[in-house]
Amino acid sequence: MHRRPDGSWDKSRLPSRHTTEGPSRAPHRSYYYAMGLGSRDIAAPFVGVASCWNQAAPCNTSLMRQANAAAEGVKAAGATPREFCTITVTDGIAMGHEGMRSSLVSREVIADSVELTMRGHAYDALVGVAGCDKSLPGMMMAMLRLNVPSAFIYGGSILPGQWQGREVTVQDVFEGVGKHSAGQMSLEELCDLEQHACPGDGACGGQYTANTMACVSEAIGLALPLSSALPAAYERRDDYARATGEAVVRLLERNIRPRDICTREAFENAAVVVAATGGSTNGGLHLPAMAHEAGIEFTLRDVAEIMRRTPYLADLMPGGRYPAKAMGEAGGVPMLLRTLLDAGLIHGDCMTVTGRTIRENLEGVVWNPDQDVIRPADRPLSSTGGVVGLWGSLAPDGAIVKVAGLKHTKHRGPARVFDGEEACFAAVEARHYREGDVLVIRYEGPRGGPGMREMLSTTAAIYGQGVENIALVTDGRFSGATRGLCVGHVGPEAAAGGPIALVKDGDIISIDADAGTIALEVDPIELEHRAHELSLEEPRTTNYGSGALWKFAQAVGPAHLGAVTHPGAAGETHVYADI
């Protein structure tokens, strides 16, 4: 306990003692006086309030307001907030061009920059406010790395737009590009749609990566129950932000830390929720990366095994009918957790940021029979989770595919090979492919890209053209908004000499998402011959011989382990929280 019975704080074991305690720290304290703090503020613990606010995209534009509210909650609970910002790269803006190479790299930069700010200024606890695909896992990775008492809050989803009498999201715009190229949508209609799809603040409004990881934040115990439900535009979100600020001070009082919350069982709960909501395949990348920070081995195979036995319950876009907003109105993650707990599909004894367990948090949560967004566990949309793993001769280290709402789960056809997304997108836009093909996009992995780009522009164009009897396979990633038989994270990646580097046009590839297999139907001796020929070629280079992308490519590991860039908890000689 860091708080004395009289309400004062004992900072003798808190990091901020290094900047606020004793005569030698008078120069440090002078800076705090300059910023308007008083002696009582300086004597209290310092809580970093990190937000990913920027004007890059609507995912982030409400975050400063919510961070300010979280800081109010910290102060009301008797600690001293210290607000700071970090970056984001927003996938919707980065998609379909070289900017997408920065997306996954930004996850590492977010985690690193939050760590450095916390370390450099010796803050005692952390509130993280994030709203975009990579900023959510990046912020939670920092919490697990630092292991100071921490609480996360999602910035909220965008409200659906209204167009021609129906609800639309940015996914409709991406797919509209395909419809336009196929002559099924006029340019005037496309321009009108783009002006109505995104009505204000918030992250993309389906069960794409941001909302998937927001659900994870509650399921894994780092966010307050129901805190991810309200859309960003609702100012009532500020109440959750204040409550999050207050909660982190209570965690500080009790010295409850992220690694006390995010146990192996908590990660299993998170994987269950990704599957049950038909969430983004990126969950299979981010959960292993988060676990790596906590010293827990939780690989793509672990994620996939859990997903395979989890029923698909939440009827959310893109595979289902409803936008993210409807999930909150139906009872949000607590309602989903209630049915999962009653069915014995999650661990109820995991600690959360409330200071209570999942089971205790769900006391009083009653099933709502008047909604049909979330199904009961005994009447699922399908018996298998919305995301599954694949293994086989094309992907010895595994791959991942989103099957939520997908009827086309098996495919066998000839490969059309493209080195990079741009070549594939050009072929798709010109309709230079045949139904039944397997479009292979390679050299887009974490190292070979570099940056493991998402392929939404390509997949959305195909879907917009109305083609379903086709498959895409890549060592890169697919957006949470992707639908169709799209296999990502193929490992080892082409740049690491994986079998995907050996595929030639016309090779037969077979995919069976029901059985969890993906095979390259080429004689192993022929593959050995191709591998030898490849080894004699000049090493493949990228356009990134310096800078942040070069650094990432030197350090990054394989996708099935989370595409991480450092040894994680296994390499620790100390934990920041105990400096």
C-alpha cells in the first residue's frame, strides 16, 4: 500500500521519488512549480496520461478531450496527472500506398515513446487513451512493459453515416472504389458516398481492428467494463474517462499492476472475445506481442486453438449486419462476457482494473433478450470463432483468416503471384484475373515489406467487383474491414525464405479454413530446386535503406510471435515499476 491512513502518500518505493523527494531534487521541483503545481501536488504520485491525439484522422480527434477528463479523474482521486501525447499512423489514411508501411512500425514507436516518457520523468502510474488500430495494442504493450499501475480507455467508434436511406461506413467507400471500376457505381455516387460515410469523431465503425482491440482491452482486464461501448461523439464518454483516471489511483493505492491482471488466462479470455465477435485477424498479431511484454508465451497457434473452439456470437460488420455502435447498445462487452462466462468459455477469476475479478464485475449483468446483436452461446452464428489459423506446406509457421460471415471457406486454384500490393491492385482494377485464382501477394511481411502492410484497397476492390470465387494469400496483413477468403500473416515470410517466396504462376494452392490447412501442391523436390535457385540470386532489397523503416526491418521478428522488436520480459534485468 502506497497511501497512509491519513490520506498522504508514501513515495519511498514509487518511481517519482527520484524526481520529487529530498534536497537534491530542488531543481526538478522548480520545474513543477513553474507549471503551476503546489507542494501537495508534488508530494502526490505522478500519473502519466498518454493520449494518441492528432488531426490525422477522426479516430484520434476526440482523444485530447477524453485525456483531459481522465486527468480530472486522477486529480479528484488525489494524485497528480501529467498529460502527454504520442503518435499514431491511421490505417484508413495510410491504406493503399507506401504510407501503410508505417502502420505496424507505429505500434512499436507508440510503446517505445510512452515507455521513454514514463522512464524519463519517473511517473508512477499510467492512463492510456487511444483510438486507432495500432495505437490500442501499442499503448497496452507499454503498460505491460513498464508494469506500473495502469488503466486503458478507448476513444470510441465513429457513428455510422447515412446514405441513400441506409447506414454506411468507410468500408462501403473502399468497396465503392471496386464498384466504380466495375461500372456498377458512377463517379458522382462514389463522391456522394465519400461525403456521408464518416460523420464525425471516432474509429472505423465495425468490428475492425480498433473495435476488436477495444473489446480486448475490457476482456483482458485493462479497461473499465462498458468503457468501449459509447461512440466517440458522445460526451458521456468523458464520464468513463474520469472514472478511468480515478481507477488508476485506486490501483496505485493497492499496487495492482498490469502483469497481475494480464495473466495467461486473461490472454485466453481476450482471444475468446476476438473470435466471438468475428474480430480482426490483427488480433492474432497483437495478442502475442502484448503477451511478449509480460513474459507470457502466447503465439499465433495458441490464439488459433482458442478461436477454433469459440462460438461466433456477435453479428457485427464486416461479416455481419451491425456497426460497432449497436454492440454497445446491446450491452457491450459485459453482455458478451456474461454469456461466455455462463457457458464456461472464459476464466471468471481474472483480476481487472476495477480491483475485482471478471466474475465479480459481471454480477448484476442480466441477459437482454430484446437485442439480436449478441447471440446466446447455445445459439451461435457458427460453432467456430470468426477467425481461424491455417498451417501447411505454404505456411509452416501458420497463417490466419477471418471467416465470420464467410460461406466460401474452401478454395483450390492456380496461383497468380505478385511481388507487392501495387502490382496486384493494378491487376484487380484492370480485372486481369480469373475467378478461381489464388492471388499471392508476397514480400509484404514485417521484414520484407518492410512493415507488413494491410491489403484493404485490393480486397475491397475485388469485393466491390462482386467476385467471390477467389482467394488472396499474403505474408502481409489484412484490415479488420476485409471480407472474403483472404489469408494473411503467412509465415515464414518471403523475405525470410518461406515457401511463399517459391510460388510460381500456375502452382495449385488449396485452402481449407474448416480443416485449418493451406497447401502448396508442388513436389518438395521441385521446391528444393527453386529454393536453391533463389539462394543464387542477389539478395532482395527494399527502398528503405535508412530511417525508421530500416531500423524496424533489422529488429523485427516473425508474425506468428507478434512481429516484435525486442526480447520482451525474457530479457529484463529490472522492471521499470521497481526502479
